Amino acid sequence: KHRKLRGQNSYKFVDRARILCRGGDGGKGCISYKFKGSHKKRPDGGHGGHGARVIIVADPGEQTLNMSKHHYNAESGKNGGSNVRNGRNGNDLIV
């Protein structure tokens, strides 16, 4: 049986970790029409932005896999707008 010794700092060593990572959703495109003249209309809606990616980077200086956070969600892309405005892409998340 393991016993803690008084006066010594001890911590729990973790060599396995289960995390949940989710990439961002893409933004929605915009359906919009611009009227040219009296009866002509042409589409001018923009595309939605791309969702962000989750990038996992290993740190050689890390001693244990004990983490305070186990769920990671990347940022979603923004929606497109009228006047051919595309949505902003989500920023990548580095874990």
C-alpha cells in the first residue's frame, strides 16, 4: 500500500487523457439579389466563412497529462452578407 509521507510534495501522475475536440462549423451563405434596371435582378449574396480547425501540439517539457479542461470547441465561421460580402473564417484553436 502506498502512503503519503509528511513534508513531501506529491502529485498525481497521469499518463493517459481523454479529451473531446470539435472543429468549428462553417458560416451560412447569404441569398440576396440586386436589381438592375426595371425587371432584371442578379444574385449578389456572399459565401459563409470556413470553420476553425483544432490543432494538437505535443510539449516535450510537460511532465504529466493532468489537465483542467477536457472539452475544446473551435470558433465557427461567420455568415455571408449581401453585396458579395463573404463571412469571416474562424480562428484555429491550438491545444
